[in-house]
Amino acid sequence: MAEIAYYQDTFVDLDAKVVPIQERAHQFGDGIYEVIRVYDGRPFMLDEHLQRLEMSADAIELDLPYTTEEIKDICLDGLEKSELLEAEIYLQISRGIHARQHFYPDSPCAVFAMTVKQAKIIPEEKRQNGVNVMTLEDERWKNCYIKSLNLLPNVMAKQKAKRNRCEEAIFVEEGKVKEGSSSNLFAVKNGTLYTYPALKGILHGITRRVVLDLAKKLPMSVEEAPFTLDFLKNADEVFITSTSMDIMPVRQVDDTVLESERPYTAKLIEQFHKLM
Ligand code: PDD
């Protein structure tokens, strides 16, 4: 079993020094990415991730160097080579290698990169206890629906959260709670599930979509609408979602400790784990 990488058209060692200085991904953050979880050897929601990749590519006017089918084959090939069963596939497409200039290169030269790595397994105890989150002002740009490589504000927010012994930083804009630095956020109040609407201001999480669909089937009423920080702190249950964590209950928001009984979150986790 081995963690593995792919750059341009070849499989390479994970630590191979392959990226030239003038690659636009690290000079400008000029590219897009996806993270896909593999459960028991099978990529979860692969088609949905590749659809979002296409959407992000369109949004930044980047021509993908491969078709979706080809990307799928590279993912599956890499997965097979790695022999990993619980894995995370990371895809990154940049606008390529070119003499440093802000405007796009004249001819398309996008560069495809991928890693297949062992997934972090979340201890059951952590999921039982829930995690602490802190809120901070959203200082990102207005197109957070694009899964862009420009993650500096997210990285800075996550570091601030870590310094404050929190698992996640939750972005708030004009008093409305949006999403985490690498997750979407949900609140349950009186049996209704609330989350920020999938407009331009948040990433349209794949896990978010799965959770909303599962909630409707429970059945639970669902409101995709902005809500305030005060509403969040008075919620019956709060959780965050992402490809890496699936559904992670929140124990504390800033200084507010939430209820430790989380019947709706527990049901959603149960349904989600059945699905994967
Ligand atoms: N992060 N919001 C943001 C800002 C994210 O970066 C992510 C994912 C999510 C959740 O989306 P999904 O359910 O599709 O993973 C929401 C990934 C995992 C990352 O950057 O590592």
C-alpha cells in the first residue's frame, strides 16, 4: 500500500519535486481543486465532485485538460495503485506553467495534479463529544462557491481557531452565519434543519447536499436560509459537514456550550454512515 501522486500525465512519488516555479497554482493560486473521500475502496459521490470541478473550471474560464471520464479513470487508476481502502483523493487543476504575468496564457496549458492518501479516521469518541468552534468575520471574496486554490483567508481562520483550541472557524458576514473555513454549518431548532443558502457566498458542499437530502427523507423540515449568530448559539443542535469529517457535532460555539443531547444529528449520522 502506498500513498501516490500524479502530475501532468504520470504517476510520481508523493514527495517528487515536480512543480516548476512558474506554475500558476502557487504563483497566483490560479486554479481549482476537489477532495473526494474513498470508503472501503469506493470513491463517495465521485460524479458530484467532478460536476463541481467542471462548474469551478467554467467559473474561472479554465479549460480542463481531460474529460470528466478521463479524470474518473485517473482517480480509479491511482486508487488501485495505492491499494488504499480508506483514502482521500485530492485533485488540483491549475492554469499551467507560464512566464509570470497576471493575464491568462494565450494557449490553454492547464496542469492536472492528484494525490491519493490515507484518510484520517475520526475517533468515535470525538464524534460523540463534538467539537468547539469559534466565529469570526468573513474576510474572503464574494465567489466562495468556486472551489478555488486561493485559501489564504481560510488557512488564517483555521489557524486562529486552532490557537483558540477550536476545531473550526465559522465565518459570519453582516451578522449572518455562513460556513466554516473548510466545512458547511447546520443548526437544528425545534426539529427544523437550517443552513445558509447555496448562493455565491459559500461552497456548495457535497456533504451538505447529501445531508439535506437525508434530512428530507427522515423526514425533517429543511430551511436553506441565513440565520444570526444569536440563533446559532440558541440552537438545539449544531453540526459541521465536509468530505473529510462527514457530520461532526458541535459542542461549543465561542463561549456558549450547547445541549449534549443531539437526537437529530445522531439520526443524520446514522443515515449518512449507512449510505457510505
Ligand atoms: N473542504 N466549505 C468550505 C469552505 C470547504 O473548503 C469545504 C470542503 C466545505 C465542505 O464541502 P464538501 O462537503 O464538498 O467537502 C465547505 C475540503 C474538504 C478541503 O478543503 O479540504
